Amino acid sequence: MVKQRRGSRTAPRRVRRAAHVRFDRLVDRAVASVPAPFRAALDEIAVVIADEPTPDQLRENGLGPDETLYGLYEGVPLDEWGGDWLPVPTRILLFRLPLEADYPDPDDLADEVRITLLHELAHHLGIDDEGRLRELGID
């Protein structure tokens, strides 16, 4: 199946901006809802909203052109840092268009944005085990 481009390049700017503002608010609420022990880790990470993953990001994560990502952690997990390492930019990317396409219901979208944020934050904290992510409710 050929992947269709999401979003409209011909939609009025006002419509596109409104969608971005709504999504920004969902991300702000998700960040504010992160439990206290983990919230401090977000101070070390840039949370970036992008429309969709690049072809390189898909390829680097073993995904084909008909697959997508909701989020991506880029950086070195805390449990892999070495004392002699230079600081590396660390960020969590949240991909707006795939999330909005797969979760048209606003409540479901809000839940998935939060789950995606927590999932990517877990990678920053060094939690990669799928079983452990499931235990935490962020698989």
C-alpha cells in the first residue's frame, strides 16, 4: 500500500495554525501530567513537535514507507552516559500528523500524546525493555 501524504498543503493558514495550537496544548497538558519523579528529567530534554517523521528517521528505525512513528527519542539514555562524554543534544520528537490521523477523537488523541511522550521519556531514562514499558503502562 502506498503511503498517502497526510495534511493539506492547500488548507488556509488559519486552519493549519489552529490545528497546531490545539496540538501544542495537548503536548503542554501531557508534559504537565508527567509524574513528579520523572518530570525533572524533562528539564534536560527538548520536546519538539514535527509534522511527520522524515524518510531517514523511518529508515533508521527499521520502518518502511507505509509505516510511521508517533514519537522518537534522539539522544543518549542516562544509563549510557560516560563522565568523559561531551554533551549531546537530547530531544523527544512528537509527530503531529500521524497522531492526528490515527486518533481523530480528541480524548483518544490526548491519551496517545501522553503515552507517546512517556514512552519516549522512558527511553531517555534507559528503559527500553518492552515488558517494563508495558508494566508502566506506556507500551
